[in-house]
Amino acid sequence: MPDKVALVTGGSKGIGRAIALALAEDGFDVAVAARGPEALEKTAREIEERGRQALAVPTDVADPEACRALIQRVTGDLGGLDVLVNNAGAAPFLSTFESARLQGWEKYFRTTFTSAVYCTHAAAQALLAREGASVINVASVAAFLASPGLTYYAAAKAALVSFTQTLAREWAPHGVRVNAIAPGFVETDMNSSAREDPSYHEMIRSQIPLGRWGTAEDVAGVARFLVSDAAAWMTGSVIVIDGGQSLSVFSGP
Ligand code: NAP
């Protein structure tokens, strides 16, 4: 495979880190972006240990100018962009709709949804110039399921799914594929404090037909497939990976 370049936002930790490392193993040079520089540098070293070029770019993806500067840096230093993974997202917090502050809604939307728009818009010309380029948006099963206490999160992820589908249609004639991944409960820093309560951990586990929480590597496997030639005829797809949790159950009379 000729040298290809991927950028993973939120690539310093959790799902983003696992995707960045998997793509490095599959032959991509990988740029990672997040706010905290230390974890970012650590992931960059792990990418290099896999024999690929790495670039760590401290970035707040909630800032459109920062996203523009990020893409310029990646395309300048690594020579282009073949895969953009919009993965960055902040930890959700429980809040009933009527008690949530509107500023909180807007801030959360900017970090979880609009950031993907900022990065994809900034990367559009670079992606359209590259044969076989693709975008992956990391959504959530919350995009499809009622999620009490998480209205802002579920709505932001639903917006990401809609963005995926329409952009897929717009960019299909250019050969750029746009897909999304919708994970269920995955053990990462995002839910580490909630998981400290063993009864919460077990309650979630018991709802998952495959009998365990997901790992970041489970999700990375889907990303690895979506950017590969095996998914060459897939665009506008949303792949659910949740151990079967969102399957409905009919127990009968
Ligand atoms: P995580 O371990 O907390 O990692 C989040 C990543 O996003 C970190 O690298 C973080 O780094 C970065 N980030 C957060 N805000 C950012 C900002 N404003 N600018 C740039 N980077 C930012 O969380 P995760 O579980 O891997 O989540 C990754 C994605 O998967 C998120 O979009 C999340 O909604 C989605 N997801 C997760 C689950 C789950 O159960 N874990 C389920 C469904 C979907 P900094 O804080 O240093 O910036």
C-alpha cells in the first residue's frame, strides 16, 4: 500500500487511541489531535513503535480556527490526508432536560458534533484530492435510542449520523466515503468514575447479550474495516457495535 495518512481527533486516549494504533498497524502514518499534550505525545510514540510516522497536534476541536490549523499542519507535515476520524467527545453528564443549562447544551454540541463539521470542512479539499479517501464519525447508539438524562448527547450524536448520511451522498460521486460507528458501552476514561460503582458496572454488563462491556479495541476493529478496501462499496453506513445491547427483546406471554 502506498503511504497513506490518517488523522484521529481525540486520538490520545480511549477509542481514538485504539483506532490510531490500529491504523498505524495497517500501514497508515497517523496524526492525533486532542487538548492534553502529554497523552497525545505518548500515543504518538506508540504509533512510531509500530513503524509509522506520527504527528501529535494539541488542538481544541471546538474551535474552528484550531481545526483549520490542525488540517494545515497534518497535510503539510505528512503530505496529505486519506482518512479523517472524527472521534473527539467530552464525557456526558446526567441532567434532565428542564434543568440543563442552554449554554451547556451549546457547549456540548460544539465539542461532540460541530467539531466534526469544523474538521471535515477544513479537510474537504485535502480529502477530495485523494483517491479512496474516507471519513469516519464516531457516534453512539444514543443517536437511535431514547437516553433519559442525556438529551443533549443523544441529539448531538443523531446530528452526527445525519451529517454522515448526507455528506456520504454529496461526496460519493467524488469517491470519498463517509461512514459512522455507533458504539454502546465501552470501557474508557469517559465512564471510569461511573464504573467505580460495581453495581453500575454489573447492571450495564447484565444488559449486554454478549456478556461484557466493549473495549476500545473492539471499536477500532470496525474503523480498521471501514477504511480498508473490504468496505470499498460502503458509504453512508452506520455500524452499531454494542454487544447486542440495543437489540429489542420480545419475551412473549
Ligand atoms: P475518552 O477516553 O474520554 O477520550 C476522549 C478523547 O477526546 C480524548 O483524547 C480527549 O482528549 C479528546 N477530547 C475531548 N474534548 C476535546 C476537545 N474539545 N478537543 C480535542 N479533543 C478533545 O473517551 P472515549 O470513550 O474514547 O470516547 C471517544 C468517542 O467515542 C466520543 O465521541 C464518545 O462520545 C464516543 N462514544 C464513547 C462510548 C463509551 O462508552 N466510551 C460510547 C459511545 C460513543 P483531551 O481531553 O486531552 O482533549
